[in-house]
Amino acid sequence: MISLANVKKLLFYGFVIFFIIFLFSQFSTSITAEPNCSADVIPKDDINSCLDVIDKELKALEPAHEYNKKELASLRKQLDSLNKRITGISTQLDNLQIEIIQREEDLAFAQEIFELKTNNHYKFLRLYDPLLPFLSSDASEAFREMNFRQKAADEDRRTMEAYAQDLYDLKQDKEELEKNQASLAVAKKQVDEREGFLAGEVEKVEAYIATLTSKQQNLLAQKLGSLNLPKTLGAGPLYCVNDRDPKYDPGFRPAFAFFTYGIPHRVGMNQYGAYGRASSQDYKTILTTYYQDVRVECRDLPPAISVEGYGGRDFEEYTKGVVNKEMGADIPEALKAQAVAARSYAINETNNGQISICSSQSCQVYSDARRGAANEAVDATGKNVCGSGKGEVLVSNSTGQVIKAWYASTAGGYTFTSADVWGGGTSWTRRLRDTTGGVSNFSDLQSTAYDKDSPCFYAAQGWRKDYAGSAWLKSEEVADIANVIMLARKNSSAKEHLCQIDKPPNPNFGCGEVWSHEKVRQELGGSAFVTVSSVEITGVDWGTGKTTQVTINGMTFSGDEFKDFFNLRAPANIQIVGPLYNVEKK
């Protein structure tokens, strides 16, 4: 039989084993809960968490990277100074060498004259009778002769001594300069090595930051994907919603909606902007407006291109299919601009036809459908002007390479560089106010923007099932967003509780127990808003096209700060999707 003591022991050991297994399972869960942010494809639920990881890593890299860049700039200044000093010393040495040679020649000539005079004086003394002055009636003349010869000899010696001293000084100066030159060369080598190492480190970090930034932008693009925003006209009819239309009346008052100008990604050619420009500008002017440091040039084209979902296609037939899908309106100069951009993008994206290209908005939208105006635009910028097998493309003036000619449906009056949106270089795309005149307010922009006729020029983005499927927010919802920002300022650790209240907690999104409107107000205290009556855009950078300040019931927030927390807290998938936005009220 098992004794009571043994039973107690078994129960105790069983409890210990169970507890260990429990701890291990929790530990394992915590490990597996960590998202794999280095994976090529990141699950939707891990996007926010990975964005936080990237943001932290970028912030961690920034101080050391900035220090290294300043140190590198300082080293380059030192190198420039050292090079100038070494060049100056080299010039002095060259001049000294010329002087030394001249002094040596002068000394040699003086010595030759001195030796000749000495020889003559010696002959004179050998022939001279010392009693002659006493016996001669002209003794004074003889003494003057001897005195003159002595003075001449002394003067010659002094001249040679001066030449010799001058030569000695010059050689001493030369030796000193050579020592300085050698010392500077050693210092330059050391600084050179340090500069080379530091430049390599800065380049590595910048490349890594560019990789992180690119991944960050890709994740943000995934996050915006739930809105199904059309990137190009090739998406078909644009379904951007103008919630100022009465049919989108949410049924409550007051109501606020945030309208973004344009839709992602606003890089490169603004397709609706090209429509607006085509009435007065030719296609080459349009292209060089949206791209910088480029020229339009005829180039040999790949004979064929592999299109995902379609197989192999003749390259110019592919271009016709893209232009047909990407631009619907039959405006010749705009279609020509699209043809050149489409060719350029495809050549760059496929390494001149070496790899395949997708047929969706992720690359360029393609189908086998054709129409006459699109075909004519391709031929007019292809075989008709360049000859068979050739076509016009955009070429970088700096490198001579065909560029990746990004383009987007609607820029909202402002285009941005690829670096502004995705990081990396900015050599091909241009930051541009895409208007016919000056802009100092929203009204100016809406009347002068080249792409003002786009349905996505000024639109609220997102919707929810309630309230007529609109993007309008209640007064207390806008008040809550303001409260969330103020609480995050007051207590940064509260951020995990400030996610959307209409979604369940998700640790992978960095969202723990989500606090309600009431809980946020309670945590914030007496400064919290319950409702708001005044929401205004009080700051805009009209040069670059960016909202810089939002004021809610007298409380100010930066444009980026408000947008970020709006996108974190606003219900459903309602979002502000660009840098320039306005607020409407009903």
C-alpha cells in the first residue's frame, strides 16, 4: 500500500512538474508571440508590432549615426585642410629648390670671381717689392693700390659669406619643410584611414536605414491596403468618397470628417495632373515637369517581356496594353507621356526584359485589351519617331540609365520624391506644387491644382457599417482622439491602451487592454474633453503640401501627431492617408 506520506510526496512532485510545464508553456507562448519582422511576408496581425520594432530600431540608430556623420564631416574638413597645407608646403619646397639652385649658381660665380681676383692678387704680391714705396716718389699711389686690393678681397669674402649663409638658411628651411611635409603626410594617412573607415560605416548604416525605411513603408502600405485605395488610373473607376455629398449624411450633428488631398503614393507623374497639363503642354514637357535630371531618348527595346498571368508579349504590344488600362481618357499628349513612363518603368523593373513583371497595381496594370488612341500614342513615341525596335524612354542625365518612372493617379496638388515616401535616393522624382498658380489656402489649391478633376483629389477615406457607411465622426469621437494624444504626452506607457475601441485587444499590434473614452478621460483628469465644438486646420505648409497644425477647442496638435493618433484610434478603417488634409463639419 502507498502510505499517506508517499501520497503527499507524489502530489507535491506532481504539482511541481505541472508548475514547471505551465511556466514553460507561458515562456514558449511569449516567444512564439514575438512576430518575425525579418520574414519576407509579415502577417496582417503583426504589422503594427513590426512597425514599432522598426521605429525603435531607427530611433536607436539615429544618435550614433548622426554622431558618425558629424565626425565624418569633421574628418573631411581636416583632410581638406591637410591637403591644402601639404600642397602649400610642396609649392614652398619647389620655390625654395629654385632659390637654392640660384644661390648655388650665384655662390659658384662669386667663388670663381674671388679665385680669379685672389690669383691676380697673389701674382701682384710675388712681383711687388716692399721697399718700392719708400724708394719711389709716388709711394702714396702704391699704398692706395694695396689698400684697394685688400678692401676688394674683403668685400668679395663678405659677399661669398652672405651667399653661403643665405644658402645654408635656405637648406635649413627646406629640411624643416620636408620634416613638416612628412609629419603632415603621416597625419593625413591616419585621418585618411579613419575617414575611409567611418565613411564605410556611415554608408553601411545608411543602407541599413534605407532597408528599414523601405520595409516600414511597405508595412504602412499593407496597413492602408484595407482601404483598397487606387494607386493608378489602371485600377479602373476611382471609388474615392466625397463625404460632403448629402447622400453621405451620417444622421448626427455636429459631425466632423477629415479629407485627404490625393491618394498614395503621389510619387512621379501625376496622371490626372498630366490630363490637366495636356491641353497646353506637350508630353516631353509633362514628363520633365514630374521627373528631374532626366531626358527623353530613343533606346533599343527588349524584343519581348514576360507578364505574370499572360506569358510572353511583344514589348510594344505590352506597352499598348498598359497605356490602354492606365489612362482612359483619349488625350493624346497625356497618353504619350504615359507611354514613355510605362516603357521606362518596365525596362527598369525587369532589368531590360530579363525578369517578368506583374500585371497589377503593384507594378503596372495590364490587359490584352486595346484601343486606337492608346495604340497611336505608343507608336508616336516608338517606331514612328525612333524606328523599328526602338522607343522613347526616360534616361537619367547622371547615369545614362533608364529610370523607374513611378506614377500615381492623384497627387492632390503636390508630388513628392521617392525618398519622401519610401526612402532612398531622390534623383528621378520631383517635389512639386502641381498647380497653375500660387497657393495660400485650400480654396486656391482646389481651383488651381492640375489634378483637381480627380474624384480622389479631395476625399475622406474609410467607412463603417453604421451612419450611412460614411467616414464622419461624432463630436465625442474627435474629443477622444484629442484626449488620447494628451494622455500619450502625459504618460507614454499608456499607448498600448489607446488603440481602436471597436477592435479586440491584440498584443501583436502593441494593443493590450484598450481603454474606453471614459477610461481615457479618467486617466487624463480635469483637462479632458467630453465633446468638442471647434476643430480647425490652423497650420499648413503650402510650399510642400503638408498640414502642420490642428486646433481642437483651443488645444493645438502638430499635423503629424494628430494624423498618427487619428489613424491609431479612429473607428473601423477610417484614416487620414496623406500629409495634406482638411476638416469638414456638419
